[in-house]
Amino acid sequence: MQKIAITGGKGGTGKSTIAVLFANKFVRNNKKVIVCDCDVECPNDYLLLDQRLEKPRQKVYAEFPKLNKTKCKKCGLCAKTCRSNAIFQAPEEYPIFIKDLCSTCGACWIVCPNGAVEPKKEQIGQVFLNKIKKDYWLVTGIAKPGLEETGPVVTQTKKFAMALAKKINPGFILFDTAAGTHYPVISALLDCDLAYAVTEPTPMGAYDLNLILDLCQKLKVPAKIILNQADLGYKTKIKTIAKKFKTTIKKEIPYSKKIVEAYSRGNLLNIAQNYV
Amino acid sequence: MKICICTAGSDLKSLVDQVFGRCSYFLFVDTETEESRAIKNKAKKTVRGAGIAAAQIIADEKAELVIAGNIGPNALAALEQSDIKVISGASGTAKKVLEKFEKGELK
């Protein structure tokens, strides 16, 4: 089984479209495929494949810190330790936990010498499963609306997909990541055998490509470039970046009205042409 | 009174930075002695929660009043929690802002 991440840095370059086109191709070649939508803040692979998300298969929980004031000695260690700046402590006061900034890493209760910070479980997301057709599955993770740190939802969604993979033994599992290079993207990229960085020939596409390739390098995930809408801009910069990271442009996909229409209609499953 | 002005530079000639959490310097001014001292804002480069981190620096310095440009809800709540008053919407040089404050023109 090959674990492939579809990423790219910049938003709107066609990550989800490419992920679905890859899955279509693999299924046509008689391989079993799981598409795992890791863009948990706004998953849309299910829309592109004309599916509905009913009955969650799994609820995702995370542990947030809660202060036990009877044990707290106001030492301030938790506030100093927090890398997310999610703990504030006014002088001589109890620390305050700002949930919106919390990454649920758990460092605060690990460092507390008095056991005053207690983990409290809360639901932060859901995982859905759709069978698209024979040998074609879609796993979708969704974070609770307004949740600031969605990385843990991605991790859990991936775990669900990997557990499914153990049962059905697919040839490929495609992790469709969010845009950016932050925690949810890192969670999606970790442990992948290969990443396709989908970008477009624009200055912003190039800028973000540079960031994502740098991240892939740090995570030791080999990355190749897919240049979408390749005929609509200037490729020079993309080629320079490819050279810098010693990688190649695996595929150039020209702008196609056909893909755009299929995308808009949730009809991507029926694209039979090999674009990728 | 110990005042903290969020500034773009390290002295009284500097402009008030329009962002709070990611301002360049905190200029602490003692209104009695008129002494000022600037601290580089370490929160400027944090990925997130810069407002909280900045409020923590100011609270640790035990300032009584913050004069800032724009300030977000998290930082505002944190400062209020520490009994630190906040005047937002300030602009111009720190010196001008200070003069205005002393004349009671800053609200």
C-alpha cells in the first residue's frame, strides 16, 4: 500500500480535484483506493464525488486543560510552558486557559508540579465514511465549527483511514491535505511515502510551493510537483524551485473547462480521461 | 503611574504601532519621573496568540495603563483581568500621545 499526500501550500490550486482524479485513475487500473479528506475545516471531496455525509462513524475528542484551584499554587509554570500562548496569568492570580488558542498538546498538565491542571475531554470533530463504488472509499474528517486547532482531528481521521486500510488492504491511500504548512497539514503529511505538491504557475503558487517543499523536506516526505492550469502563467519560477529542491514537475495539467464543469457539478467521478 | 505605549521604535520619537500583539516595542514610561524604557516585543514573531503573550509581558512588568492602536478581544480581556487599563485608537508619536494623555485629551 502506498500512502500519498496531495498537498501544495497555496489554496485553490486544485488539491482536491487532483486527489479525486488520482483515485479515479487507480480504480480504473483495478486498484483499491481510499481517499482521506484531511482538509477538516472545509472538506469538499464528498461534494466533488456527489456524496452526503450521514451518520458519523467516529467522534473525535481532545483533552483541554482545566484548573483545579484547590491544588493550584499560582507558580506560573504552565503559562511559561505553553507554546500556543493559550495560558495567561495576571500577577498573583490563577492562570486562565484560552481555549481558542489551545493546541491540546498537554504540556501544561505534564509540567504542573501540583497536579492542578487536569485534562478534560471534549468532542472536537467527526469522521465519516462513504463507499463511492466498488474498490473506492472516501474517509472525511470534519472539525467542530470554530475550533482553532484542527490538527488533532486530522490525526484521528488518518487513524480511522489506516484502520480501514488494514481491513480492506487498498493499493493506495490518498491524503488530501488542507492548504498551508501548519499543524493540520503536518499531521496529514506525516508518515506518507510520497507527496504531490499541487500548484499553479503564479507568483503566489511559487511562493507557497517553496514553503511546502521545505516542509516536506523537513518531514522527510519525498515530494513531486503537479502543475495545474499549467498553460495560464509563467513556469520559470516553478522550475527554479523544483531545481532548488532537486525534484521534478511530475505532471503539467492544462486548464480544462471540462474539469471545472465536472468540479462544479460534483461530477468528478465521471472524468475518465487520464489527466494525472 | 507606569504606562506602556505600543510603539514601532524604541524611543519617544517612535510612532504608535497600530497592532498590539505584534507591535515592535513596548515603551514603558513612568509619568512621575518621565523616565522611559523600551522592551523588544518577543511576542511579535509567535505564530499565534501574540496578543496574549504581549499582555503577559505587560502584566509581568506591572504597567497600569496601556496605550495602543488596535487591540484584539483576547488581549483586552487578559489586560482587564490584570487590572490594567487600556486606551486604544491612539496614533502619532509616543511623545505626542503622552502629552495628550497628560492633558487628559486621550480617552
